[in-house]
Amino acid sequence: MSVTVKAIKHRGIIIRRRSNAGGSVSYRVECPISWFNRTTFRQFKTKEGARKFIDSQLDQTVNFGRLANLLTAEQRLDAYNAYERLNELNISLVECVDFYRKHAEPTAGNSTVSELIAVFLKDSQKGKGTRNGRPLRERSMQDLKSRLEKFAVKFGASKPAEVTPAEIESWIHREEWSLQTRRNYYRTLNTLFGYACRKGLRPHNPMAQISEPKPEEKAPEILSIAQCEKLLHAALQTESHLGILGYVVLGLYCGIRSAELKRLHWSAIDLESGLVTISPEIAKARSIRNVSISDNAVQWLLKCYKRTGSVVPSGFRKRFDQVRSLSGIEEWPANAMRHSAGSYHYALHEDAAKTAAFLGHTQDGVLFRHYRALTKKKDAEQYYSLVPNTRSKETIIPALSQ
């Protein structure tokens, strides 16, 4: 049991001396409600300790009062409202300011979007601005430059941090653009603004607040057996002066991408071992792969007029169009030869992993979405039986007019 005796005051604050049951003495300070927003007592072993506590609290109040006088009434109200919101988050006002400065204030100058694009393109040529750190090929650079130049027409004079997600979204979703075109621009701008963030020109990537356009996937179209046969014989018939039989055979039976074929040399084709080596320098994924050549494809390749230098001759597009016209194929599906190669290969082997490796896919999910069930095994067997010295009446190609 403790007994409280008469109070003493220090600087206007009451201190009560208390005798405790064990014979000890303590001093209780009765704190004003303004100190802790409620009635509070503090207990001390000595009168001096109680007085020091009171001095500390009163001096602190005076000092904070002086600091408060440095603020305008509007600033004091703003600080009060800020603390009201921060109470639930258990963070300080200073922490909030530090976070804002880190994430909302660009740190690297006042470059415009046009200036950003110029630096980004230069770095992309060196591999600095790209996702995988590799220099972009010429065609990729041209595509990138073309899209960014269109973007700069609208936003070139703005600073990167000034362009809003709403403005970008409105610009991308043009009525005259297909969903695939919009998706291409979305990905290009996502890369550009990601680069801007790394350079300190934006606090965050605005593309994160925009939904990526998703065009509907369509089943690829492939060439029929009859169309393949006519195309092969048209290429064979004109090989001496057009020279694209190699392109057609390797596209139809090795599934090599058109862009890869245009960079491919005959030195990478080993007819004796039945392999084509797609080197990292020409491969889309920049990784080497060996593609097997079917027995019938070897027979076609042996008919090529010239098996040195580039597989695809200069002026390719005009040459190929002549062969396609001669074969009677009016509508040419996108990636027709590669899709045909994948479909017939899968139908013959019924092995997704094998066909994925054949096509250079890193996983077989793409294969199942694009190639499965497009044709049947009996058709695949006929496809792989096409050779130069057999030709049905339906595949006879008229002479090409000079």
C-alpha cells in the first residue's frame, strides 16, 4: 500500500511524493493532457528525476512551438492532415517525402522524347537498350526506328515524364490500326519507357497502366500437297535463271524462317549428313540449332543450279513472285512454307518435342497452338514422298514467258 502526501509544483506541474509499502519513496508527475492526449502519470525514484522529466517536456514544447511558428497556417494544417492519414500506416512524414522523391522525381535532366528516342536507338544498335542486351539486326532496327518516329511526331517535343498513360493509350488505339499493329507499338513503347526509367527520366513506366492489345489467334494456313508439288516443280523448272529452288525446299522441308534463309549460306548445308546448321549469327533466337533434311528434300537440293554463296539470290522478291505465279498459287498465307513444314512434320512423327526442336521453338506450347491437327499422317507421308523425278499430270507447269 502506498500513501500520497501533499503536492509540490515545478514550473507549474504537480509532483506528488508517495510513500510505498516497502518503505521506499517515489515521486509521481501528473502530466497535462496536452502532453500525451490523455491523462497520464509518470513515476520517478527521486524528486530530481521528476523535475528533469518536466523540464524536458516543457522545453520540447517550447522548441516545437518555435518550429511551428516557422510554418504558415496552411502548412501547419497540411502537416496535421498528413499525420492524420499516416497514423494507420505507421510511417513518418519524412519517410513519405523520401519515398516520393525517389519514385516521382526524375533525376536526369530535361531531355525531350525525341532526344530520348535518338539515344535509345543508338544504344539499341550496341545492345544497351534491348531486353537481352544484344545489338539489334538491321531489319529490327528499321522497324523500331519507324515506329518511334511516328510516336515522336505527336510527343517528340514533350519530356518523357510529361507523357501520360491516357495519352499513350489514346494514341495506340487508332481505328485504322489492327490489334496486331497496336500490340507492336505497345511493345516498342514499353521498351522505350523502360529505358527512360533506367535513365532516370521517368519515375515509372506508363505502359504498366495500359492493357496490352491482344489480337485473336487464328489457326495458320498451310499449303496443300498439290500446291507444294506445283511450287517445287515451278522452282525446279526456273532454277537455271531464277535460282530459288533452295529457298523453297529449305522452307518447305526444314521449316527455316524466311529471315534466316535470307542470311543462310550454302556452306551451312551438309547434304551428305543431311543437316543444316543455323548459326547464332542468323538464328532468330541467337542460338545455334541443327535442322535435319529429309531424304526427298536432299534430292531436290541436289537439283539446285548453284550451291555456293547465299542460298537466296539478290532481287529475291521478284524472283519468288514469278515462281509462285507460275505454280498457280494466288493467295499466299502468312509464313506458308514454315507452317506447312511444322504441320506435316508433326503429323508424320506425332512428337511435339521433336517438332518443336525441328522448328527452333524453346517450348512446344507454340506448336500445339499453331500446328496440331492441321493435317493427317497419310498426307504427311505423301508430302515427304514428293521428289523431282515424279510429277502428276495436275502438276505440269506451263513454260514461263520470257
